[in-house]
Amino acid sequence: MAEAGNTMAADARMAAKQRVASLALWSIAIAAIVFGLKLVAWYLTGSVALYSDALESIVNVIASIAAFWAIQVSHKPADQDHPFGHHKAEYFSAVLEGVLIVVAALLILNEVWRSWQVQAQLEQPWEGLAVNGVATAINAFWALLLIRAGKAAKSPALVADGNHIMTDVVTSIGVFGGLVGAILTGWRILDPALAVIVALNILWQGWHVIGSSMNGLMDRAVDTAEHMRIRDIISANCKGAMEVHDLKTRIAGRATFIEFHLVVDADMSVGTSHVICDRIEDALKAEIPSVRVTIHVEPDDEAKLPKGTTAVPFA
């Protein structure tokens, strides 16, 4: 039964890996298509705002390639040089995406400065906006799919890619509305002004992506709600132990690492204490995907709670 369960778990992990890799590969193709459409929209209109929108899509293409590479690396099994696995590879992809966003914003601001000095008339504005609208609709659908799938698979690279694309969608909608206003009013100043807003918005998004990824690289703990859930699982399955203390967690990509000290009676046999540890570990693995558990067993003289305590055995 145990072997069958392990086989099923391995098959589930393989299926999840293939799904994440497939989504990352499709992201490259979709990002390239969207970039092509936005490039056409800019070519038709000559709008610097649409240029900024297209330039951000170049970042999407590069980021999608980086995310695909990072996901492939992160799913490699642990080896002699990386005994804890390669889960953090996805954070490097997210950091790179944040840096690229900042570079794109600076390029946009440079183009704004040039266009501000010579404000040209927009050409074929409605045709360009129609093409840009199609690209925005594709992006919106794909961003929602990536965010949902990335959270389900605990993939920082997919979530970062999806969030960036969603930011692209929001800025595209803003650009669309602003350019419609510029066309109807004849205020050509709105075009470079919109590009500035786009640049500042993606600068903020880039800072957020980098900050989130740095938290992961710095071994951030799980959030409070998840920490309490882990405590509850351990408490419900530690019958026979006297106390649990020094519970620590950290997140590395889709993997969650948990370690704690388990206090047992000093006269308890190694075999009996091992049974308790296995029960706790199995319960955690059943509730938390890709969890890694380390339990340090200690004798009762290491307990931190007063003797005779009958409450939840956490010090």
C-alpha cells in the first residue's frame, strides 16, 4: 500500500511538472504573438503610448523564456551539489523579470522625452487601437490562467509572469481610454503623458516583483494562517509525545520546509518515537504539497513546558 501511494504521489508530481512546463512554453508563444500585434498597432498609429505598450511586451517575451528555463531547473531532483533541490531557481527568473521591467520603463521615458519635443499627429488611430484591443484581450485571458495555475502549483515564476502580464493588461486599458480621449479632443499631449503613466506604473510593478522574489531567496517563512495550520496538523498527530517546540518554516519555490523539536519520554524506544515522527510527517505530506519535514527528537529533560501540562503540546 505504501509503495502504491508513493507511486501515485510521484505520478501526480510528474503531471504537475508537465503542466507547469507546458504553460511556461505556451507563454513564450503567446507573448510573441501579443508583442507582434502591439508592434503593428504602434506602426499604424505612431503613438508613443502604444510604443510603450509594445516595449513592455518585449519584456514579456524575454521573461517567459526565463521562466521556462527556471521551471525546468527547479524541477530537477536533488543531487550531490544541491541536496535540498533546485526549487529556488524560479526566484531568479522573477528577479530578472523585475529588472527587465525597470529597463523597459527607462526606455519608455527616453522615447517620451523625444516625442514631447516633436508632437506628431496620430495616423490610423482607430485601426491601431483595434489591433491593440485584440492583444489586450489575449493577455487578460492568459494572465488569469497563469496566476491561477501558478498559485495551485506554488510556482513563483508562473505567478510573477501572470502578474506582470496582468499589469500589462491594466496599462493597455488605460492607454486605450487615454488615446480615445486624445483622438476625440485633439489633445496630442495626452499621448506622451499616457506613456509616462505607463512607465511609472511598470516601474512600481518591477519593484514589487523584485521585492517578492528577494523574500523567497531570503528563506521567508510561511504566513501566519499557514503556520497555525501546520501547528494544528502536528498537534493532531503527535499522540505519545510530550511537547513540540522551535517550529520553523521556510518557502523555496513550490516547496515548504518544516522543522521542529519533538520531546518524548526519555525511556521511550527509538522505534516508538520513530512511529510518532512518521505519523506526523505523513499527515503533513497529505495536507501540504511538496513539503520537506525534519524532526529532532529530544528526551523529556529538554521540555520547555512545566511538567504535567495537558494543553496543546507547543512550547
